[in-house]
Amino acid sequence: MDYLVNTLVNLLEASGFYQITYKNLIMIAVACFLLYLAIKKDYEPLLLIPIAFGMLLVNLFPGIMAQPSVNANGDVVPGGLLRYFYLGDEYGIWPSLIFLGVGAMTDFGPLIANPSSFLLGAAAQFGIYAAYFGAVLLGFTDGAAASISIIGGADGPTSIFLATKLAPELLGPIAVAAYSYMSLVPIIQPPIMRLLTTEKERKIKMEQLRPVSKLEKILFPIVVTIIVVLLLPDTAPLVGMLMLGNLFRESGVVRQLTDVSSNALMYIVVILLGTSVGATTSAETFLNLSTLKIVALGLVAFAFGTASGILFGKLMCKLSGGKINPLIGSAGVSAVPMAARVSQKVGAEADPTNFLLMHAMGPNVAGVIGTAVAAGVFLSVFG
């Protein structure tokens, strides 16, 4: 009888029910809420589902993120599954491969046809620097503040890349905040866009973009890589992979590499990155005052970035004699192509015959480059 009781007690103590805490239950509820948003509301499901499920797993079974260790007998005890996935985040592999896929999927033509889009993309990065100073004022170190501020660019991979270099202890909250705000672009941006523009401005129709030659599209990723990497060598992993993916696309001679980069490889990496990032959000690391500060700063940064892009768009509208619709400035954040679609949607609400999507793609692509450059600046200064 004692043997049976001891066996049952051992089974109970080994179960998750015995070890779970109220904080784990809170994180499990957060994970389920994110899954609801991804599945029911269709908010960035490709990203939120793996992240939320990684969050769920680590709070049910913390050992899934355990470090490899050596026992008393000198034998190596393997680490948890997601710990090995996380190595790709730690060494900057997964974010760089995500950029490879983004480059292979994205047409840089609108940016090449309208180089002034670079200015709108740069203006939208103001939110990053505003958030940096806000984070410093709230007591974060320079490296942590820089990592948090990148959330304002609505660029998850860059946020992860910088956080692993400058503030690995904050990776979980930063990544979850970045991807959450990316998924909420269609909800957060439109009220700001309507507040800062008049109906007349929203109805502005822009001239059709000029055709871009194949030679221009091939030279663009090569020239950008040379210039940006020489200026900021730390941007090489992100900008280099982004431009390599785009060169695959535009060269026209490596269709297999383009297809793999933008499809199979991209989705495999999303699984590995998402689950491992989600698994950094254990109750002990996530439920604290710093997390609340990060979430608040991320929202402020994103709102500032959207607003600064629109305000600069209004300035360009004035200087161009009313030829530029300020709405495309909001697409200067890095959420490709979602932010451009939001510009199109708000413009079409004012005038159903207004087509801004291709015009908005210029600042949108410029925003991706701009966020990577901002990360490179922070790495050069604080790395």
C-alpha cells in the first residue's frame, strides 16, 4: 500500500499540475488570447500562432527551454527542444533569413520610381528615436532602450536581432510587443491618419509612377548594399540578406532560389523563430514592471512613427503643390505590405477611385531599410 501511495505521490510531483504557478496560468491565458487574435481575428496568424504556442509550451513545461548541462556522473544532459531553436535567434540567423524572404517577395520598383519615398520612410523612424529617449527616462540602459525603441518601426525581425545583441534578457517582451503591434497596424494607424489629415488631403490622387527598367531593379540591391554596409557595417546581416533576396527576385535567372526564399525557407524560419521567441516569455521573465513599460513604450513609438510619417507627408504635399497624398507617409513603418494596404484603405474610404497602394509601397520598403539602418546605428554606438 505504501508503495502505491509513494508511486502516486511521485507521479503527482512530476506532473505539471504540481509545479504550475498562478503566474504560469496568467501567461497561459495571454497565450490563448493571442491565439484567439490570430485565428479568429486573423491578426498576423503566421507570426502570432507560433509565438503564442511557444509561450504556451514554456509555461506548461519550462524544461523545453532548459540549457544543456552536465550531471554528477559527467554525462551531458541535452537541453530543451526550443533552446536549440533559440540559438538561431541568439546568433541572428532567423531574423536575417526572414529578411532574405522579405526581399524575395518585395518589389522595390515603387521606391526606385519615386526616390523621395526614402524621405517618408526616414521620417517614420522618428518614433524609434522618441521611444529611445522615453526608455532612457524610464530607467532602461542604453542597450535596452535601443532594443525597445525598434518596436516603433513595426519590424519584428529587426527588434529580435537587436535585442539578442543588446538586451537578451528583454527579448521575450520586446518580440511579443513588436509582433503584436505589427498585427494591430490596421487598428492603430487609421485613427491617427484621419486625425492628422483633412478629407481633401485624403482624396488627393497621385500621378502614375514611371516604369522602372530591369537594369535599375538589378542595380538597386547591389548599390544599396555597398553604400549602407560601408556606412554601417553592423547592418550587413539584415540589409545584406534583404537585398540578396531582392536580387534573386529581380535577376530572373534563379527562380528556384526566389521560390525557396519566399516560400518554403521563409515559413520554416517563421516556425523556428516564432516558437523560440514565444518560449522566452516564461512567467518569471515576462510578468514584471519592465514588461508593462516595454508594451507602453512600443505603442508610443509606433504612434509617433505613424504620425511623423504623415506629418512629413503633409509637408511634402505642401511643397509639391498638392501632388502627394500625406496618407502614404504612414506606410513608412516597416510592416510590409500591411502598412501600405492601410494607406490604400483609408484613401479609398475618402474616394473609392483613389489607388494609393503602389505609391505607399515606396515609403513602406524605405521603412524596412530605415529600421535596419537605425538598428545598425544603435549597434555601432552601444554594441
